[in-house]
Amino acid sequence: MDSMIVICFRGTITLLMLMALNGCYYLQAARGQMEIVRKREPIADVMAADGTTPELGARLQLVAEARQFSIDELGLPDNDSYRSYADLERDYVIWNVIAVPEFSLQARTWCYPIVGCVSYRGYFSKDAAQKLADELRRDGFDVAFGGVVAYSTLGKLKDPVLSTMMHWGDADLIAVMFHELAHQVLYIKDETGFNESFATAVEEFGMQRWLQSRHQPDELAVWHDRRELREQFAALIAATRADLEDLYASPADDAVKRQGKQERLAQLTDSAKALFAENGSAAPDWLDSELNNARLVASTLYEGRLPEFRTLLLECENDLVCFYNAARKLADSI
């Protein structure tokens, strides 16, 4: 799943407070969010409109069915999230920047009211995000920069289905909706890895149930194959991270660390490309152009604690009420 950013606004007073803290950043965020609010329309109205293509209508019908399934079968919030549609007329809703020091795997964080500190900075303007990315690179950070097709306000602003999400296939479209709704069940300030791993566990379980309920064994098999490939790729990244952490903690000088880092990242590139080729899949483009500490961090945000949540789900015998309660108790221990 791609990265997401969470931005929440609660009225004019909050907005003015945010602008006082960092006027330019929060002003662009407010403008971007207001564009989404302005463009969203009820899904039923979009489906009934004369200008709606049959393909879009069919996909919105699928979204509506999956949204009800998320309530009935997954215990996800019954609210106005994903009941509307917004055509943004662009490929991405926001652009995210992640920055990590040259010899570290601890991402820089940015802190916001309500949601706390997260390991990315998101912009509705690509140029603004690119400017920050360039500044951070000049300051010596490894940087990951890229467009994001979906994001969440934790249900505060009636999140719509976005046109940017329609580039995905049906399974990915439904999966991201389950993922984002899971954030509304449990979200812990300052704990990006925990939040994303929890939401990924809900997404994973939800997709299994969704595809089974629709009697789509072929689609379920494809989805399982993709999950397995994703986990194998994650294992390669985890091994690389472990090696780099040892290297960065060593007493070696910067030149030796820099050379060792380049060699280990090149090894990961070769291994990952071979893995994807063996599975008949295209490797991510960033393996050639953006492989660095920041990309490694970005690639593990969503699954760092996933095994832990899978275990919780098994211990609850796949009962989601039990699972959500167990996850909340785990959150309390952080």
C-alpha cells in the first residue's frame, strides 16, 4: 500500500492556530483539503449522472457494496467516509517526502496538532514537496519523494473516494478503503509504524473475507500470490536494514560506511529484481533511481509490526471485536 498522510482540521479556530504555527505549510494543506471538500459528490448522485461512464458507475457500485461489507462484516465505522466521490483531475492527491540521515534508519519526523508526529511531510503541491526534498538532500539527508493516490483525515472530514484511487484494480481499491477505515478504529499519536501495521492487518483480513464472500477464488489466489511476493520482498528489505544498522553503528569512518552502504543497497537491488522476475512481475521503479535509507524506511512503515497483529488475530480466532480490543490494549502499553 502507498504512503498516506493524515491532516485534520476542526473549524476556523483550529485552522488559524495551525497557520500561526507554520503559515505556508498549513495554508496549502487547508486549500488542498477544501478542494476535496468542494469536489466531492454523493456516490449515488455520481452513478445517476448522465455524464458518468459505465465503467466508473460499475466501480462506484463496487465501492458502495464494499463499504457496506466493511460495516457488516469487519466492524469498521458506519459514518460518511467513502460515501462520496471527488474527481481531482490529476494523478495524485498529495506528494510525500521522507528524510533519513545518511548513516541512520531513523526517519526525521514532523509533528502536527491532533495526529502527533509522523515520519513524512505531505503537500498538495508537487512543486512545494519537490522544493522540500531538494532542501533536505542539500542538508545531507537521504530522501524518498513521490505521489500518493489516497489519504485519510481519520474520518473527521467525510473522506471521499478519490479519482486518483481509480487507477488501481478492484482489489487494491477495496483494500485501501479497508485500510483507511481501520485508522478510524485505532490511531495512536506519534506511532506511524504501529498505526500502519494495524491497518494493514485489518486490510489483509478484510480482503480475504471480501473475496471469499463474492466467490472469487481466482481473484483470491492472485491476491494471495501478491501478498506472498510482497512479504518476500519485505524480508529482503529487513535483511538489508539489519546489515546497514550494524554498519552504521560500527566505528568505521564515513568513507568506509558510505562504500559499504552502496554495496549493500546494490545487493538488495539485484536480489529484489531477481525475485520479481522469478514471479513474472515488474520490480518497483525506485529500485533503480531512489534506493536509499529513506526508501527502506518508507517500505517498512506498513508491515513492521504486521506479524504481531497477525498473531493477535489468530489468538482471537479471527474474531474482530476481540482483535480490536487486543490491539487497543497493545496500544496502551506503548
